[in-house]
Amino acid sequence: MSKKMVENKKKSNQKKMTLAIKIIKSKKSGFYTFEKKMLSNGEVNIFFLKK
């Protein structure tokens, strides 16, 4: 295989990832905390719907 064929195969296996940051208010102290996760683009909406 040529180099271009190998590079194209590697690119097709990669997923686009997003850093999702959700702000959560603590019930006990009232302070805000941040929840950070690296997710694929399809899972981002599910992450923000959870409480």
C-alpha cells in the first residue's frame, strides 16, 4: 500500500471528540462545581440532559 492509503485509513477510524463542561450547584454549600468529560459528538446532548 502506498503511504496515502495508510494515512486515509487512519483518519477514517478517528472520532471527533468534544470537551463538555457542565456547571452543577451543590445543594449543601451552594457553591458551583464543574463536571468535565471528553465525549463523542453524539453523546454530548445526552450528557447535558442528565441531572
